[in-house]
Amino acid sequence: MRQAARSLFGRRARLRWVHLILGGALAMPYVLVGSVIIGPATGGTNVFGSFPLQLASFGVGLPLAAVTSVFPLTRPLEAAAARWLCGVDTDRLAFGPARTRGEKGRTAGWFTLHLGFGGIIAGMSLAVPPFATVLILLPVFAGLGGTRLGLPEVFHHAWALALAPVAGAAMLVALAGCAAGSGALLARWAPALLGPSPEGRLAAAEARAADLAVRNRLARELHDSVGHALSAVTLQASAARRVLDSDPEFVREALAAIEDTTRRTVGELDAVLGVLREGGAPGTAPAPTLAADLDGLLRRTRAGGQRVTATVDADPETLPPLLSREGFRIVQEGLSNALKHAGDRAAVDVRIAVADGWLEITVENPVTGPATVTGPATVTGPASSRPGGGHGLRGIADRVRLLGGTMTAGPAAGSCGPAGETWRLHVRLPMKGTA
């Protein structure tokens, strides 16, 4: 019983009733235009004094409403009303105006239904409550039940007076049921008539995918730049602290490297945050490249005490800008992983070469524990002395996959140690077709 009462008189039902009343108010100008047409056509002098002529005017006005629904603001306004008053989920309704013929047709159908149901419910809401109130109060004023109220002769009988309040209450319940049912039907039809078309859904999905791609790109940039900087600065400060009294020159170099690293990282962070504030593409922010920033990266890494050997058998200036930028991030993340997992005194070997139309990047460092690899470009990460390692390799795998390259990472024989004691990151990126 409580559920039935809520469905007829609850907050959602009341809001949908308001939505129908708005539809009736919107229908009035069209009904007036219809009466202007129906009056001369039928020879009637008082259209609103005849119920059949009123229905005819209403029937003529609805097609006129369907024609005017082609205005661009109709669908956004109707969708907003359905969203707030009918309780339809936001993502199931369109926001923009109707553009295609199908969208305009569905909007016309919805507008006609809204005004049609709204006109009927609004008319009932005006006529039924006063009459139902009279019936409910009729036994109280039985002495006025004759010709003074203009009621039928049947109400002179005692049984009719006794049933009058029941009939009045039933009329009010019936009105609420009609309003609730009409509102529920409109709420069910709203997504089909006011929702986006398949083309619109595809465009929205593409826009969301593009936005997610931008966010992922910015997340990778922040992880690679800020994560590497924090790891490098931590190890540089630790190395400087250990030799503070015995090697002042090394301490000065470490502090200078810390200053340079933090300054550059703050600049990159400001650029990425500027992209977020302005809503631009990540490509609009300046990014370090192999051509311009590889030497500085190696210098700052060595300043922390790490022994880095770099062999560059390619001219970074000739690399495509995209490869130069992504290659720098891959080398940066490889060095960062070596800092985290091999220690600040470990020997790291970096090799960059171009062979057979591929840019090859190899980073090797000693292994400090067992590591797991599930396949090329799908890496679970090396074992780490700290929890949470391995996220950098996933980022590298994402970059390599987007560029159409290949990646392998895992224990191997290398210049830093025998087989099983060296961690090798090897990346191959195509020189062409990377856009």
C-alpha cells in the first residue's frame, strides 16, 4: 500500500506531474491557433464552449507543435526538462540540438507526445479536483444539493449522497494514476526519442577516448619526469651525505645536479599543469628529447654516484621529433629503474643505435633479485627491495606499443654481469610510420 501511494503521490510522481503541466502550458498557444482554424471551418461561434470543438482544436494544434519542434533549442530544453523532472539518467539523453533528419523526427515525436499527454493531464487537473471536492463535501451540505448547485436529481437520494465522497476520492486517485502513468511512459520513451543517435554515441565515445588518451599521456609524462627526478635527487642526496666530510668536491657536484634536476622538473611540471588548465593537447607542452637533453640526463645521473656508460651510435639530431621525445623518456625510465633496483653505485650500460630502419635502445644493470616477465612489451617488473616497483616498465610498454615497436625486459647475459645477473631492457622503435 505504501509503495502504491509513493508511486502515485511521491516526489518523483509529483515532479513528473509538473512536467506534464508544463507540456499542457506549452500546448495552449497551439490549441488557440487550432481554434482559429476550427471555428470558421465548422461555423461555430464559441469553440471553447463545445467539448468536441475543443478536442478538434487540440487535434489541429498538435501537428503544428510537431512542425515547430525543428527549432535548435527544442531538444536541449526538452532533454533538460526530462532529465530533471522525469528522472532520466543524464548520459541517456542528448545535450545538443538535433542535427540529422532522424534526430529531428524523434524530437518532433517527443514534443508532440509531451504536449499531447500534458494537454490532457492539465485539462483533467483543472476540471477533476473542483468536481471531486464538491462530491466529497456534498453530504455536509446536503441541504444545498438541489437546484442551487445544479446537481443531477440522483443526488436527492440518500444512497447517492453516501456514495458521493467515495466517488470524489476515486476521481482524485484516478487523476493521480493517469498522471503517474503518463509520466512513467514519457520517462521510458525519453531515451529513445531524446537520446543521442548511433552517430552521436560514436562521436561521444571517440571524444571520451581522446580525453582518456590525453590523460594517460599526461600521467606518463608526470610519472617519467617527476618519478625519475625524485629517485635521482634522493640517491644524489644520499651519496653526498655519505661523503660530506671526505669528498667536498663530489658533494658540490651532487648539490649542483640536485639543483639542476629540480629546476628542470619544476619546469616540466609547470608545462604539464598548464596543459591541464588550458585543456590543450600534451604535444603543446615542451618535452625533453634525445637530441637536446640526453647529455644532461646522463650527467645528472652520474652526479649521484652511479656509473653510467653510454654508447650512442646514432645522430639524435636526425631522429624524428616523436622518436626523439619518446626515446628520451624510455632512457630516463630505464635509468630510473636502475637507480631504484640496482642502487646508486651500480654500473649501468646504455646503448642507443639505429639499425635497419629501427631505433634500438638498450639499458643494462645488475639484478638485485628474481624478476618476472610475461612476454615482449608485457612486463610485471623486476623484483625490488621496496614495494610498488614495476610501474615504469608498464609505461615503457605502453609507449612502445603505441609507436608500433617491440620491447623485451628481463634477466640476460650482458656487460654488467653473467647470465641471470644482469637486467636488460631492450626496445626497438620503427623509424617510419610512428605517427
